[in-house]
Amino acid sequence: MSNVPTDRQYLSSHEWAQQVEGVVVVGISEHAAEELGELVFIELPAKGDEVVFETQFGEIESVKAVSGLNSPVTGKVVEVNQELIDSQAAISDSPFEDGWLIKVEPAIDSGLDLLLDHKTYQAQLDGS
Amino acid sequence: MALDDLLLDQPGWFLRLTRWRQPVVSLGRFQSWPESCTDERSAFPPIHPAGEVEPPPDTLAAVRRATGGGAILHGEDLTLAIAGDCPSPVFPHRRPTAVAHRISLLLARLFEGRATSRGGEVQEASMQHITDCFLRKSPSDVVVEGTEGSIKAGGIALAFRQGRVLIEASLRRDLLDAQPDNDLQQLHRLGLFLGLKAGSSSVGDLPLQWQGPLARRVEQRFGDPHWNHG
């Protein structure tokens, strides 16, 4: 069973958001990382780009399959995990910590209040 | 193949057959262009972007796929695309290995008695450094038995976006005895195997009303309005 930390919120498409000192850290869940398998490429937005709630902000390629990454928050990208560009291993090994993707300064209408809490996301995983 | 990218965003199910006027190489979504051009392991001649006004001599035109994986040489193959909802009754699980496994079985079933799926719903091994899709083995391969074991006769690649999946497949006509005259019938059978209801169909060049959206999509996705027009 995949780990679902209680200190963050989720999209049903398996991205997570964690609010830390006014910034929203974004990543994909352990479940998603396991489903994708070995990762070979990632495309992320640049610092300063705008991301929109539930809209694709990047793409990740596991072997033969390219998957869109949806933003769990609307706002401006303030930091990108550059280490992932060379190696995506951290996403598989540590999806909730070292494998974070981007950090976002949330807009006023950020969409964060629409995210799933950990219990609802866990229930979604249990039902799939 | 840019149309396949657009179909990822359209509601409904699409089964598409691509015919090629000339040999064309399709590259995976993130496959390195320089590597594909110059890598000595490449099975292909040098390539140039399809749509270039004056392509260099002795080169092959190339297009970019929305799906992952390695390069495929098209022309003599049966090129298919399927776009639809995922998860859905057709593909209940969004897991790449599950979708790949199911479609591999169905493609092999199109050539029952001749082909099988290599089989196994297991993780694919990395092919990041292998240029040609047909130079590697994968659980989702469609294979035929030769005197020295299984021969890869078909490969697939996937893209997931929002609640949709795109599957692009290349099947070797020579190994599967896939005659062009049977293509539409095979497309219809594939729809039946997938459990899709009969819908509308069209044959021929792309209608003009698609050309504008396609050009915009290609420029947005690949930064060049000519790129990907195969």
C-alpha cells in the first residue's frame, strides 16, 4: 500500500501540494511514482511561469509513456527542482521529499481549497 | 501525427490509420534530436524535420510523436492510433503497463494464428539510449515466432493527459502479412475488440478545418509550425 502523508493535499490525478511558509510545494504521490515505473525524462515550467489549478504544467516520461502533470494550485513558479532534469530518481525514491517538482507562490484564487485531504485521497486509492 | 496530439484533447474515441507518402521517422516525445541524427547506433539515415522547404539530400523526413519511446521508421508499416478516455471501461486502470498489456493483446488478436503479445504486465526496461524502437524487447511487443525465437513485429507508445490516453502503434506488414487492402477492416475489428460502438468514419486527407488548429498545436508543443506534419 502506498504511503499517503497527512500533512498535504492531493489532486485525484495524484499530484500533491504542501503549504510551507506561504509557498506551495508540488510533487506527485508515491502511488503515481510506482505506477509510472522507471522515469526517463521530465519537462517542468521555468521560474516565473504561471501555473493554473488542474491544468497541465509539465510532462514526465516513463518508459514508452508520456504523462501530463497537473497543477494542484494556481500561481507563479518561484523555484524548480533542477536536480530532476538530469535524474528523475528522486521522484521514485522520495516522491514526498527530495522528489518535489516545483514551488509556487499561490494566487488569491489558488484552488487549494478544492484539493482532496489525505483521507479522501487514500479512499480513492483504496477504491481503484 | 500532430493530429494524434489534438485527439488527446477531444471528447470521444478515435481510431486512426496513418498512411505515408514517403518513408518517415517518428521520434519519441522527448527523444533527443541530435542523438537521433548522429548516433552511430541509429539504424536510420540522417533525418530532417518534415515540412522543411529544402530538405538536405539523402535524408529522411522526421516527425515528433506525442507519445514516448524510441524512433520508428514508417512507410512499410501499419501505423495506428487510438485515443480515448482512461480510466474507462475500455482501459479501467491508468497504469501504463496495464494499458500497454491490454492493447498488445488486442493488436496480436488482430493477427491471430500469426502473432502473439510478448506478454507480461511488468515494467518496461529503459530505452532512453536506444534509438530505434524495434531494436529492443518490451513486454508490450507484438511478436511472431521465427527460427531463432520471437521477432518483434509491432511496438506501441503511450501518452496520458488529463483523463485521456493516446496509444500509437507500428506493426510490420511483412511479418504480419498485413495487407493494405485489409487496413480498414482491421481498424473496425480493433474497435470491436475494444468494445467501442460503431461511429462515423472518414477516409482521405485531413479536412482543411483541422489545418489551422494543427499548425497552432505543433508550434505550441514543438516550437516550429512545420515540425510534426507527417
